[in-house]
Amino acid sequence: MTETMQQLQFSSIPENIALIERLIDEVRDGQFFQEECYGDVLIAMTEAVNNAIVHGNRLDENKLVVVEYDVRPDDLYFKITDQGPGFDFENIPDPTAPENLEKPNGRGVFLMRQLADHCTFSDEGRIVELLFTGVFSTS
């Protein structure tokens, strides 16, 4: 299997989250995907893309979200980039704290960090990289 980075880019409208769902389904259908990993990848990626569209690019249809991905022999890598102002990813309120449990949002970064094997932010929060290891089986 060759390691080649693929790229998908789209405007910042919420309907485009469906493109990510379709992409993950295509990856799953083309590989020996561990079914128990599918939900983690799907949820983390839809959260990352939703954050890029809504919080990063602030639903500005003229701004792009770029998703780069690589299907590797043992893992699955994603890099999501938005064109927004960035955010302080080091100081995000804990959504599991009692005072935040009733809040309707604020769980995206928490979920990405919990569900991906590696989750890193760079470029002042405009880039998030997610790595999922052990998602493919050999049979």
C-alpha cells in the first residue's frame, strides 16, 4: 500500500459535513476496517470539521476547510485546516466539570482528544491533526 496524502476541500457550510461522513464510509468500505473503531473515527472527524466550519470559519461560505488524509498500513491520519482566526486550544473549559454539564456545546475538542489516538493543534488552533491507530485488521 502506498502512502499518499489525499485532499478534500469545501466551503464552510454545515451540509458539507456529509462529505466527511461519505469519505469515512469509503475508507471503511475499501479496507479491513475494525468496526469498533468506525464510530470513534466518524465522531472525532465530524466534530473536527464542524468546529472548522462553525467556530473557525464562522460559517463564511467564502472560507475553505481543507481535509488532508492518509490511509496507512496500520493507521489513519487526518489534518483539518480552517481559515479562521484560531483559538486558545490550551485553555478550553472541561465539558465534564459540573458547571459545564448542561451547556449545549463545548465538547468537540474533548471528544476529539478522547476518541483519536493522537490529537494535536497547531497554527493557533487553525490546524488539527488526528491519528487513529489499529483501525485496520489484517483479515
